Amino acid sequence: MKTMLYKANGDVKIWGMKLQIITVNDDELESYLKDGWCKNPNDTKKKTEDKPATKKKAVKDADHNEG
């Protein structure tokens, strides 16, 4: 049997999200899940939320702003 898997940042629009999709044989399923693929499109949101946020640089010379 085959299973369809989903991953964020793709070209296919599913439920309002741009996702990558693939279909894999069940004997390969675990290796794809370990690689970040998801069985449900909504789970791709959780994967992207779990990633640490990038730090934003502080504004330099804030004392020189007029206002």
C-alpha cells in the first residue's frame, strides 16, 4: 500500500497551505517521517512552529531617532 505525505514550503496548495507532497510505499514510510514528512497536512504547521525562531538584530543608534 502507499501513503501520501506532506512537507511545508512546496508548490501545491492544500487547505490554504503551500506544501510538498509525495506518495511512498509503506515499507519506506518510517524513514520519510524521520526526515520531517507528515501524514496529515495540518501536522506541517506544527513542524514549522517547532523550529527555533531566528533572532532579529536590535536597532542601532536608537538615541538618534527624532520624533
